[in-house]
Amino acid sequence: MSLFLFKRFATLIGTLIGASVIVFLVLEVLPGNAAELLLGPDASPDAVVALAAKLGLDQPAWTRYWHWISGLLTGNLGDSYAYGSPVLELILERLSLTVPLALMAMLLTTVLALLVGVTAAARHNKLGDVGLMGLTQVGIAIPNFWFAILLILVFSVQLQWFSAGGFEGWGEGVFAGIKSLLLPALSLAVVQAAILARITRSAVLEVMREDFVRTARAKGVTQRAVLWTHVLRNALIPVITVMGMQFAELLAGTIVVENVFYLPGLGRLIFQSISNRDLVVVRNCVMLLATMVVIVNFVVDVLYAVIDPRIKASDI
């Protein structure tokens, strides 16, 4: 197990190093200059050169890359060009919204997908199976930003149960914060839940054909116990694989959904920073998202070994 974790951790470090190089190089080749954008089109060339030197934009690319990596390791992410405040403070402030939003969306995705997937598999080729799979097909076809607008029209404009946008803040209470994030989380979860439900159904159906399932039924174990205790555990490997990838998609989806609901989260910060050519903020935010995705995949690999010891043994 120790060797297994070491190999996975080494892969994690190598992936993060490669991601940092790609993020830095991609942002370097983008057209435009932050100094020109901050000073405006009427600024003199001397003023632009002076501001570029102050921001460190006149240094070689490899020097700026080393300074950036050193700052990441020490927690000094620099100051935002547009906001004039430390990038770390900006990110931590926005993470207090984005992380709960992504976790709520992932929780809704998992609950909906497991319920629909297992229920459809239990009613294979029956009306319930066909109906549920039809709904998942509709869910896959719906863009999350369109569904977000639909939720606003129904629950905010017509029924007036929720606010159409904005975030009251956790200072107003946990319930108020969760209520503000419920519609955005639901708009993110529907598409992912539809995909995961179909994967769950296929995995459960495959396991249900195994001999140990027939043995459990012959011993008098109820259908519900067979499905949720014996079958689901053995069907979780492909489900967890997809869940790991979906978490990355949920993080990327927050950029769109946070702008639809006007939420002051990390996604909206990235959008505004791109518009302002604030590459210091964009670079660190994208690297943070990449790090979160890599860590989630690392956790998924560890869960493989927990769920199925054969994977651990064969890997070692």
C-alpha cells in the first residue's frame, strides 16, 4: 500500500509541474499587454514601459516563471494588476463560495445519479427503465447555462422562492448561504447526474449477471439488499472514475453559472480577470483549479484500492 501511494503521489507531483508549465506558456502567448490595458489607449509609451517594468513584465519568461513557482511554494502569489490587492486574499475570499457550490453540485449529482441508475437497472427493459433513461437523455442535451436561466424564471421570477442572483454571504447564516447556492448547484448537477446515472445503470446491470448475485438471491436476500449492498459496491469502480472527471467539469462549469447568477466566486473572478488582462490572477486561479482536479484524481486512485484490493495488489 505504501508503494502504491508513493507512485500515485509521484504522478501527482509530475502532473502539477507539467500543468504549471502549460498554464504559464499558454498565458504568455496571449495577445495584449496588461500595462497598456490598465493605462488605457491614451497613455504615453514611456508610461506603459514604466508600468510594465514595475509589474515585472519586462523580465525574461523563464525568470517570471521561476518567481511564480517560488511564490506558489511560499504562499506569495503577488498582487493583482486590476484590484491592487494580494492575489491570495482574492482567491481565498472567492473560494468560500466556489468550493461549497462545487461540493453541493457534486452531492446532488451523486444522489440523483445513484437513485436513478440503480432504480433503472432494477427495472431493466420495463417502463420505469425506459422513462428514466429518456429523462437522462433530455438532461444530457440541456446546457447548464440554459437550465440555470430556466430555474431563475420558474423559481425566482414566477414562484419567487429564491433570489434571482447574488450571494447573501455566510455571515447571514448557513441556511441563507445554502439557499443562495441551491439553484446554481442544481443547474450544474442536472447534466452531470444524467451522465452518471447512465454509467451507474450499465455498471449495475453488468454486476447483476455475476454468480455471487444469484447466490445471494438463492439465500433469500431481498432485492433491495442485493442491489444496494452487494451489487452497488462492486459497480462503483467505473462510477467513481466518472465522478472524478465530473468534478473537474463542475469546477469549469462554475465560470459560466456564477456569471448567470451573479455570484462572487472564483469563476466570476477568472472571467473578470481575463477581461482586465490580469494575468497574475488568471494564472494562479487556473493553477488552483488544475491542482484541485489532480488531487481529486489522486483521491479516486486511492479509493480504487479501498473498494477493490485486487487493483492495489496488481499495481504494486
